[in-house]
Amino acid sequence: MGRVVLDISMSLDGFIAGPNPSLEQPLGAGGDRLHEWILGLASFRERHGGSGGVRDRDDEVVAESLAATGAVVMGRRMFSGGEGAWDGDPNADGWWGDTPPFHAPVFVLTHHVRQPVAKQGGTTFTFVTDGVEAALEQARAAAGAKDVLVAGGANVAQQVLSAGLLDEMQIHLVSVLLGDGTRLLEHLERTTVQLESTRVIESPAVTHLQYRVVGQG
Amino acid sequence: MGRVVLDISMSLDGFIAGPNPSLEQPLGAGGDRLHEWILGLASFRERHGGSGGVRDRDDEVVAESLAATGAVVMGRRMFSGGEGAWDGDPNADGWWGDTPPFHAPVFVLTHHVRQPVAKQGGTTFTFVTDGVEAALEQARAAAGAKDVLVAGGANVAQQVLSAGLLDEMQIHLVSVLLGDGTRLLEHLERTTVQLESTRVIESPAVTHLQYRVVGQG
């Protein structure tokens, strides 16, 4: 069976989004800086329907993660695009366009019941209203032998960690300070989670830190 | 001239001390876990008057930092041993014993004027009451061609970063989650500090992340 893996970009000061997210700026002020490292990579471009791009160690890390992923779990804000996006219309479509980059079943944690949405390229969005364990269970079934990727946001990641359901964490530690925004590693109920560093890959803009969760307190 | 270097152990969730520090537990609840990686190292033991110990890559990193350091800057709580220690007696001696491990001039940022204290083994504590820039200036003069080590705590580190006076940062990122405590990278006035990752060294318990400050916003 696959693992449950958190895979996310974080600033050196611990943020996965900047302050004041909006529809225009879903990652908040400065938040785009967290993802600059990935935009030019070949595997990322390919996933987004593009071509070309850089093939380096960063690209290998991303390609490996994409190949291992069989299903995705995310929060409703990540689905709909930022803090403000969902407020007006709980049935609003995601901001991921007609051909989302997941090419896999995506399970969206939400309080709003709605029908699944099938997009082009193999991405389906299924809405799960009975909590993070249920979402992971459905995702595991869909992923088969592959991994379940916990894509974010912070709230979902914290729920998975606090419930002791995470097997592995890959943090792309970006060499920037955002100063404010959404922190990844806070509100954790299990701070006695035991981590083991399993791999570190460095590049100029980002350090890829891989941890295995080896025990729970 | 030497550089101004911050060298400090931080948990993956960004803390350099756990919650509720006290005289008995100067690093707060769980804070000792941040320094377990260093206690058995040969260079660390030697500095503390011991012998033996492990000589591995962690030890090389520590030995390198010790050899490069010509003077140290720290806050008054780090001098006196935890949050509560200073409260009763502003003239209380540090908790560093008769032979502190610095073997170099140490400049302590404080609001209390007091005479310098000379200890055995080459450590002198000089108390600076006119701010972080003055402390760094005195430390630079004392260090000569060597580096000024900013040892902590968080408040001093934040002042140095916010004032744009830091040249380099070495963060020993420890694979633990403390959940609460004192964060290193917050209250920063200059979040537009530009960092460049200059070296990453991994070991099972800790990842040594070295950054150069390449520009200020």
C-alpha cells in the first residue's frame, strides 16, 4: 500500500502562503516566491500542458513525487483558490481550469456536500464532508499501490499530522523570509511525532527535506 | 574583516526553545532535544573541558564554527540562564560556570550597567547597554579578522536581522517538532532580506543549513 505523503513548499520562516490571500493573490503577499523554483521545471511544465523546461535535480525531485502519486487530498480553499474565493459561492468551481495538473483523483475536504466534478486529463474532484480520516481512506483506495499526496493547505496538513496519519513529509524549504502569512507547522496536537531525516537534496533556491514519521508520542 | 554570523539550532517547526523556560529548564519544555545532536561531539566536549567524543560531519561543522569565531554576542537571558533567572538579581552571575565554553570575548546586550566579568579560559563578559549595533561594533573590534558569532536568543537574532547587520546564518535544523516555545524567525522588520543557500550538510538528526545574506530590501 502506498504512503500518505505531505509535499509542500515552505519559507525558511515556516510559511506556506503570505499574508492577505485573495482571489487575485491566492498565495498572499509574497507567496508566489515560494513556487518560483518549480515553475521552470520540465516535469512541472509538462503537468501543466507545457513543454520544454529545465531538467535538473529539482526537476528529478518533482518528477519522482508526481510519478509516485496516485491520489491527492486538499482543503477547500486550495481547491477554490485562496481564502476569499469560496465565500461568495460554495458551489464555485475550482481555480484549476479545465485541465488541472493533478491527472489523478483529488479528494477535497469541505463542509459543503456536492457532486464530484470530472475534469479533462484524468483529474476528478470528489468532495468529502466527513473528515480527514474519511478523505484519506477514499484517497488510499483510489491510489492503490501509489502514494496519497497531501497537497495542503496548512489546515489539512495539520489535521493529518495531528491525527497521526502521515507517513512521510517532503518540505521544499525555500530560501526566503515571508515574515507573515500561513504557517505550516503550528496547531499540532502531536508534537511528540518522531521524525527521521531520510534525504536532503540541495539546490541554490530550495532545499528538499524528506522526513519519515517513525513514531507517535 | 570577519563576518557577523548567526549560528543556532532550530526545530523543524521553527523554535529555538520550548515553552515555559525556567532556571531548572532554561530551554523550556522539550528544548533540550534541540541540542542532543551536539553534546557527544568531540569539539563540543573539548570546549566544555571534556575529552573524547565523536568526530563526524556534525563535529566538523561545529569545529569549523568554533575556529572561525573571534567574539560572541548574546542576550541577557542567554547569559543568565533562562527567562526567570535574571529577574531576582540583575547582577546575578551567568550560568556558564567558572570556565565558560566560549574562550573568547562575549558581549551581552542588557539594560543594566555592570562591570565586565573575566572568567577562566579566556572568556570575558562585557555588558553593552546602548543597543545591538554598539554590541556588534565592540565585538567586531574584539574579533579582529575572525567572525562575530550571534549566539542568541531569538530577540537578539531578530534585532541583528532587522537592522540588516547579518552576513551569514547557519541554522542547525533539528528533526523534531516542539509545538510551542520561542520562534527564531518572527518579528522581522526586513522580510525582504535576500538569502542564498551556500551549503547544506545532512546527518541523521540535524541538517546544517548555511545561508549568506546577499541583499536587503
